[in-house]
Amino acid sequence: MTKLLFTPTTFVGMDLRNRIVYPPITTGLAEPDGKVSDRMVEFYRQRAAGGVGLIILEPGVVHQQAKLAKFSAGAWADDQIPGMTRLAKTIQNEGARVFLQLCHAGPKAHPRINGVPPSSASDKPFFFKMPTVALSQIEIKSVVNDFTLASARAREAGFDGVELHAAHFYLLSAFLSPVINHRTDAYGGDNQGRARIIREIVIAIKQMVGKDFPVTVRFHGYEEGAQGLKPCDAIEIAQIFAEAGADGLHVSAYGVPIPELVGIASVASSPIPAKEHPQAPFVDYAANVKRAINLPVIAVGKITDPEIAEQSLQEGKCDLVAVGRAILVDPQWPNKIAAGKKVIRCVGCLDCINSLAKGELVCRVNRELVRVCPS
């Protein structure tokens, strides 16, 4: 068992001690100004010490009026770099590599948090009761610049790379999806037009920060609904990213139907499988992309069983597996699995995700989720 899962590998030019990724999950532990807090450093130190190969840090917001949550981590200002540096070094000192995910909340931003209406590819809101403003082409160029400058801050802080969050219907995802993007200019229409903003960001980052600084893209391999992206679209979009210079792909999906969202959101679905959903429901979407594109691929989505993680790797469906909530619950999950020890299991209750509306991550199983251990 777990022959590949714990085999060292190379990903986007860097060495990893294993093929396990802790994916970006917002913690709500940043300071109100987006700076890294002591609790945030300790949270990630514990997960790095647990044996994970790569941590993709929770979204570093690229503009102060584009927060995902009240206490989103920031990458929009130079005075946030010292805290970012401390966090990156702490994770690396525990033997893991670390990327910073870059994000703009777009149509999922809340005006109470950001002080302005949410902005998006078009004026179609994600949440029906949230009036949304379509970005002009001049504003799109400004967004490209925000992502580019944030990547430069990440490199200065010592991160091993960055990931562009183009999934889960935040801004870049809203541009990619025909569900939200109804533009008729160069940033709309077909997959080429809808992917244009991300293509421009990848090119701009490589020009500013250097071709040797890895850039990965997280996007949907599938979206629920008649208008949503389908697996054939995902292949075409992935090819656009590859041609722009992206180094790797992180394939999520908006593919778990949520009936309670009917009449509330543009997509009555979720990227977060719950306890009633099967293990690893999105891995085949990652495999679809990997078969067609010559870039390394991360699979994600309720991968909590090490046997399924190993099988996904053995069958060549992905190069790395993202294990999120299982490591959230038990930071020692990789070390325990490698040693054949029993782990504390995630029950799939989604308390962690639902708690973020109140500002800070909580877990029904791990009550000391964000406890700072005494030195």
C-alpha cells in the first residue's frame, strides 16, 4: 500500500518529499489588515510538521477590496511581506514546500466586508440578492497588475511558487465560466476569450518575476448545469494555460449538487463534497485533463482514504493528491498513514466551511484546530 503516495517526486521543477498536498483552505486567522498572525504561523507549522509534501497556502487576496472573508490573508501590500516571509520559512523549515494561492473574490465578495459592490466578468451575480458590477477592460488590466504585483511579493517573501485561484466562482473562475461570463468583447465568448484574463496574468507574472518561478492554475474540470464547463472545455482551457506558460494544474470542480442553493445562487452546486458524497468524486476530471495536457496535475475533492489516493496515483490520474479536510482534522495524517497508525478522521460535516461566515475556521472533531502550542 501507499508505494507512490510517499515516494519523493519532482513537481514543477522542485523536489517534494511525497505526493501529498495540503490545499488552500481559508482559516480566518490573518490580522484585520491581512497580515500574518502568530496563530496562522502555528496552524501551518503543525501541518507542515505532519509530513505533507506541499502546502498551497490559503488565498492571498490581491486587492484590499477583494477579500473572500473578514480576515482574509493579504498579498496586496508590501508591508505584508515580512509576515509572509516568516510564514514561508516556518513551513519550509519543517520540510515542506509552500505556494501562495492568489485570489480576487469577484462576484462572491460581500459588500459588508469590502465596502464596495462585488465585481465580476459581467453583471450577472453569483448570489441573486447581491448586485454585481461588470469590470471594464481598463479595470481588467488593473486586476492583471494586482495579481502580478502579488506574485512578486510572494517571490520576495520566499515562497516556492504561486497558484492562481481560477475556481469556485471567485473572479477568475467567473471569467472562465459561461454561467457568469456573458461578455461580448475580447474577454468573453468562447473558451479563448473567457480564459484571456488568466492567460494575461500568467504571461505578466513570468515577465515580471521570472520564468523560473512556478505558476500553477486551479480551475474547474467540470461545472454542474447545462451552461457549466464540461470536461472537453477543461481540456481546451488547460491547453491555453499551458501555452501561456503555466507550470502545473490543480483540477477542482463545481460538481456536487446542493438543492438548498436553488433560487439563491447561479449554480446550485458546490466544490466541497460532504459526508453523503462518495470518496474522490472529482479525480476523474483531473484524469481527463492529465491525459490531454503535458503538465503535472493535482487532484482534489474529498480524498481522505489513502488507498484511493494511492490508486489515483498508480492509475496515472494525477501526479499529486490534495488532502484538505483530513489534514485539517489531523495535522499528522501523512506521518500516521506512512507509519501505519490510526488517524483522526474527518466526518464530512462541513462545519469548517460553514464557520467561515462567522470569521474563523472551526472543526467539530478537532476542537483545538488553531491552538498555539507553548514554545
